[in-house]
Amino acid sequence: MPPLLVLPFPAIDPVIFEVGPFALRWYALAYIVGIVLAWRYMRILAQNERLWGNQKRPSPVDLDDFVLWGTLGIIIGGRLGYVFFYNPAYYLANPAEAIAIWSGGMSFHGGFAGTVIAMILFAWRRGLSIWTLFDLAACAAPIGLFFGRIANFINAELWGRPTDVPWAFVFPGAGPEPRHPSQLYEAALEGVVLFLVLRVLSHRFALLKRPGFLAGAFACGYGIGRSIVEFYRVPDAHIGYFGGFLTMGIVLSLPMILAGIIAMIWASRNKTGAAVS
């Protein structure tokens, strides 16, 4: 039976405006806004004395300089992750397309790996605590994830499975069936919920004083949230399911969950932290 109510998909042009050969797209704007707001939030956290005690952390200048490193890690890692994880056969046959970021195709897990590498190199060059930089980035990352998933919705991509829920949408190019707005589920779980959880952990429990805990909480929280949404999201057609129910998103998220749990256990054994009164 068809659903009694189907929400009309908001027909928003993916291109905000064009001037000659230049076109500003919502997806690019989401990256820009997400990175800028995440950088500002990291600066605010680093300058809040109450959250750190005697724990050494990056200076505002360090974080200003890190923006370029982090941006390159996100873009290069995200693109390489998509090329190698999601469509290696196509890009092996068409190697020139691998650098065509403007044509679409970014992987969060690849961007995560690229950002981790950028943070390790930056912390090494500046003599900073790697785990503290991880923690700051973890607290801010959900901001970028939120805007990125909203852009996925605007682009009518990465849509969900057919459903009869009253908040279903008929997505352009996805056939006539109403579908889960899985992009909005991800914006809520990976963006809003994860941000609030990390905010409570950093401010109420002062876990920035236990280097590595918040990074582990982010990795674990993202992996769980992404895995939940994967049961409502349609996997890439050329990949499909592993074992009849696992998707590439779940397969890549499981190591994040395990690594996050290990990091939180390790950080919890660090005796330098104390709760905020």
C-alpha cells in the first residue's frame, strides 16, 4: 500500500550561482562553512582554561596554521578513499578521472584517514600532543559532517531505501518510490547528536584533560551512527551488499568503532584527568 503522505522533494539547484566558467555549488559551500566553523570552534575550545587545567594544548596560531593541513587532508583523503574503496575498477580504467573532484565522489572514511595523517605530521612539526590535536578535531568534526550531509540531501544523492513512513521523499533520479531521507538521518546522528555528546564529555566531564578519550568517542560514535543509517540507505549499486546485509559503509565503520573503544579505555587509565565541578 502506498504511503498516505509523501513529502515533496525541495527542488533546489545544486549550483548556487555561476559567473562565466566559475560555479559555486552547495556541496562546495558546505565544505567551506563546515571547515571554517570547525576551525573557530577548535579555537574557542583551546582558549577555554576551565576545560584544560595544566594540560598543554595548541595555541590559536597553531590552529590557524593547521586549517590548511586539515583541509588538504579532508579533500585528498576523501577523494582517494572514494577512488580506492568505492570504485577502483572504474578509476583504474579512467585514471584521469581520479582527480576530477568537481564531478562528485568523496568518502568520509578516506577523509578521516587523510585528516589523521595531516594531524600527525602537523603535530610532529610543531611539537604538539598528537592526541590533544585529535581531541580538538573530534569535537569540531560533527559540524562539518552536518553541513556535508545537508548538501547530500540538496544534491538528491545517497538516498535511502523505499519506505512507507510519512516523512518519505521521492528523490529525483531514484525512481517513483518514496524513500528514507537517509542524508537527514546522518546529519542528525553524525552531526547534531554526536556534537552534543562530545560537548557534554568535553565541558561537563572535562575529558580534554584525558588526551585521546574524545577522539575515541568520536570514532566510536561516528561508526555506530553511520552503521545504523546504513540499514536505511541504499548502497552503491556497483558494490551492493557483503554477506547479504553488510554495506561498505558498515565494513569501514567497524574498525573505527573498535579503535574508538580502545582509545577511550586507554585514555581512561590516564590519571591526569579530573571532572569539572
